[in-house]
Amino acid sequence: MADTPAQAEPSRRADPRVLEMLVCPLTKTALIYDEARQELISRAARLAYPIRDGIPVMLPEEARALDDDELRHLGKK
Amino acid sequence: MAKSLVQQQFGAHAAAYATSAVHAKGASLGRLVELVRPEPHWQALDIATGAGHTAAAFAPHVARVIASDITDEMLAQARKLAMAKGLANMETASVDAEALAFESGRFDLVTCRIAPHHFPDIPMFAGEVWRVLKPGGTFALVDNIAPDAESTPGFSSADLREAALAYNAFETMRDPSHNRCLGLAEWSEIVTDTGFDLVHKERLGKDMEFQPWAERLGAEPATIARLKDMLVDGEPALQAFLRPRLEQEKLWFTLDEAILIARKPR
């Protein structure tokens, strides 16, 4: 397309009021917000949903699978 | 099957939808706001927002609207629209219509306009809308419909079934991500089976000039020629439904949109 929005706008943070409404689309359980990695973590589904340019991407096929180590680490948080 | 096709189709043609007169200014958009009568404290969700036109139409009337879609390029267009219109209460999220990533009972209004014909599982979509709505919440739906006895009277049910199949084949040829347009009666049944009270339904004819409609999603010339044949040589029930005609040497036809307003009982 003629213009690329990513260049036209500064990168953005997700709106916390939107984040607090979100749940895992698969399990409908609460998510853990990893601000540093810009991910929303579903412990129940063992998935980390990315937040790209401030837009939460709540699609399982776009999410990163979490391994046992990461899940254990989350358990200590 | 259709989800990645939808992302491919709309990813590539997001800008065409941002500027499409039908999607931006369609009569159903103003009519929808009028019928819904949004309130200033409402939390709203627009599903399969595309370039964000429906979310943007409601944003000035509600506390907040989340514009959701599964296509990144569409969400980028929706965000551009929100910025251009100075709509600070319009947010974007990438969310699947059949697996909504929202807590139950969070929204006063869920809208979905000219999109469910892409969804593989309409009852599941309706169930998810039900889940995220508060008791008393409003589900406002607009979609193109296929011919049935309600929209196209005077034909046998076999002829109407054929016409509905032919109409959906016509749409799928133009846009492979098209899944299926339902008939108006079928929509009413799904909405009420989900548990909603259907408070209003109406049909709105949408006159389309064939050529720009056929070209918007980048169909090949050979495909456009086949579409034209299907439109002008269709069976009588399909002709009665699509009403192909020449106006000032241009081929026009009419699509039927249904508006359904449903309420989740308190």
C-alpha cells in the first residue's frame, strides 16, 4: 500500500485500561503482563501473546509457546 | 480454513477498505447508530472492525470503544482513522471473533458490521458476543444476507436454496475469504437461539456498481468476466435478489444488508 503506518506514527504502549479487560482467548483465564517483553502470558494455555506497537495480539497462532522453565519462573513471581 | 485467507486478503487491501465509500459511509452505519442509541457511559467492542469505520462512528457517543480485528494492516488503518478523527477513546486489539479475549460481562455494546460472512462458525461467534456482554447489553449486527423467503418472496424453497448457493459462490469467486452469507431468517434464529431478545431487524438495499466492487479485492480480469456472467445470467431467483441493471452504460446490482439489534436479557 502507498503508506506505511508504522513509519507515520511513533511506537506506542498498550493502554492499561484495555489490558485489564483481556483474558486468554483459549482458557478465558487472567493474563500476566510482562512489560519488559511486551507480552501477555497465559499460564493455563502456556502461551505468551505478543503486544506489537501497543496492539495486543490475542491470537494463539501468533503466540509464543512457553517451556517448563519459563512457567516455573512465572510461578516464583 | 478461512482465517489466514482473511488475513491475506484484507492485509493486502486494507487501504482500499479505508477509502471505500460503502464501508465508510454506508447507509447502514448511520442507521446503526440511530437504532442502537448509545449512551455516554458505555463500554463498546467492535468486532472485525476492518478499517475502523464502525468503531469510529460509535466512539463519540460512548465512554470507550475497542476496535478489534485479526488483520494487523486493518488495525493499523483503524488506528490511523482514530488519530485522524482525534478519537482518544478508541483502542485497537487483535482478537478473533469466535474466541474473544475479553472477560465476561464487560461490554454494554458489541457491534459487528459487514464481516460475519467471513466467519467459519457463526453460532460460536454469537455465543462469544453473549458472553462478553453485560446483562441488558446490546448486540448490533450488520451483514450482507443471502436470498431466502423473507428477502425474496415468490420463489420455491428449492429455488431459493439454489439462489443462496449461487450468491455465495458469486461472493467467494470475488473474494476467496468469503465464507457464507446467511439468510435473514437464519440470522434471526441464531440470535434468538443464543438467548438474545431480537428487538429490531430490517433490510437495507445497497446499490453497487459492479466494476469497482469486483476490483476492490484485486480479482483478475478473467475472474471479473466470470462474475459478470454469473450476475447477468443467473437464475430468476438470483436475478430477483441481485437486481442486475444497466445505468448510464454501467452495470449495477443491489446487495441486501440486514441490521439486527438484539439485547441480552437482564
